[in-house]
Amino acid sequence: METLSTLPAHRSLAGGPVLDLRDTSSRDPGSLEALRDAYAERLALFGARAPAEELARNAQLVRSLEAALRPAAVRLRRSGPDPAIFLG
């Protein structure tokens, strides 16, 4: 059976894009380290059957760290009317 430490870093259980938490070459390695620690804490909380308040606090921390590391969205520029609502 695979454990968290034996899983390859590039493997995605959901099939989507993967962030390698071991990669420290990102813009802010401190935030990446904090996210890695938050995930480790989450696993420990699940293992200890922690109360819902602790899980909620950790989930909020993970969400905020993920949002900080997520690249800014690029807005598409349009010229002319929106084809989805243009009536002629």
C-alpha cells in the first residue's frame, strides 16, 4: 500500500494539474513551506480525529495559502459585441 511519503509528487488522484510541494523555486518559498505544513497538519488532524473546529480552522488556512500561491487570472480582451448575446 502506498503512503503519502511513497507517492510520487507528480501523481494526481483527481487527474488535474499538480503542484509539486517539494519545489522551492516558486516566487515565495515561505508560502509554499507554510502550505506543505498546513497539509501535514491536516493529515495529522484527521488521524487524531480532531474536532470539527480544528478541521475548519485548518481548512481555512489551506484555502488562504492556496489562494496566495494561485497565479492571477488573465482577463480576455474582447473587441465588439459578445457573440453569446448578439442578436444581429
